[in-house]
Amino acid sequence: MVGLTAADFADTGQWRLIINIGSKSIAAYLENTIHEDLPLQMLFRQDWEEDPDNLLHHIENVVYDHPRVLDDFSARIVIDAPKTLFCPTELVNETEGTEEDFYTAVYKAEANDLMCETDGDITAVFTLVPGLKDFLSRTFPGARIGCRLMQQVIRQRHSGEGTGMCVAVYPDEADFVLTDGPRLISASTHPWTAPTDILYHILNLFRVYGVSQEETSVKITGDDISEETIGNFRQFIPGLTTVPSGLKIEKE
């Protein structure tokens, strides 16, 4: 592994800031843009109990408590937004404000709190908490802002596979993305407390969308599900595989 000096760490041009924001946590990492073999450098992680009324306050306080993230880094912010709506990009671009009309027809939100991320013909519309969009725009001008579920969709629909499902498992929720080649069939986030909850959602998606269980590849990723559980799942999903989370994190 490449040895880094103090000058390397001080050179903001060598690093990309990655911030993951959710309803119960925020974490920040630095990704080296020159040396691909370097693990992510963790700047901080802060967790709290579910607290919708004070969520924005929690996020703001943690950011201001760690001023290094305010340095002149290029930044990528990924928001865990379970209430994400996927829309055809063509319709979103057709008339200004269409994405707001679509989203507020399904979820309650103010138009000025909505954020968008586009991948070709699909646009994800999402929000986490009122005021977050304005805070991020002020604090991290120029940062790319996207949502976690859309990141899973992008990876899955560009994987080059036929019909497939990817399940990304986190401590208390999981993202389920079902695609047919580049065509998105379904993408959703569900809470789970027992592994059988994850299995239920996988099998239910097969049933609801009439997808052949035998002809669909299923991949599970994440550090919060055991090999024993995966083995038990294979009784119901013989072609199940696991993939690494892809995160190599080194604490500073």
C-alpha cells in the first residue's frame, strides 16, 4: 500500500469527500483520487436514536463539529432516503415542476426540499428532512448529491446481466432492486428485524412482478447478514450469491 505523508493528507486535490447521511447516522470518508488501492479514510461517524423532529439539527451539529469536511474537497453526498420515487426522465424534463407533482402525489413534502438524481432514462426524486437541501447547498456548494437507493439501481441496471435482483443489507433496513437488463422493474427500501423479513421481501417481489425465481439471479451484499443465514436462504433461492460490500475503510 502507498505510504502517505502529512503533505498528502493536506492536499485537498488528492481527495474526494464522501458523506453518507441517514435518519439515524452520518458518516464522512476521504477517497484518494490518485491511488486506487488506498482504503477509504474515515473522518467520523455519528449515530443517534430515531428523532425526526431534530434530525436536521443532529446533521448540522455533527458537520460543524468536524470542520475538516468544510475544506475545499470535491464532494459526493449520498442520502439514505427510503421515500424515493423513480420517474421517467423524459416526463420530468418535459415540464418544469413535474417531478414535484409526481412526488407530492405519493409522499408529503415541500417542493423546495426535493432533490433529484438522474441516470439516463430514470430520475430519482427524494428527500429526507425539511431544510436539508438548503443546508447542503450552503455548506457544500458544488457537491454531487444523490440517494443510496439510486446508487443501487445504477449498479444493478448497468451490470450487464439479464433479470436480476440485488439486495443491499444494512443494520436495520435493506434496499431491494429488481431489473431486467437495463430496465428497472422495482426499487424499494424496507426495514427488517429478522433475516426472514429479507427473505419475505425477495420472494414477495418475485410474486408481485411475476418474475421467474429459477431464471433470476439474486445477489446479497452487506456485512449485517451471516453466511449461515445465506445458506438457509439457498433452500428457497438456489442461485443466490453474495458480493463484497466494496468498502475498505481505514480509521484515521
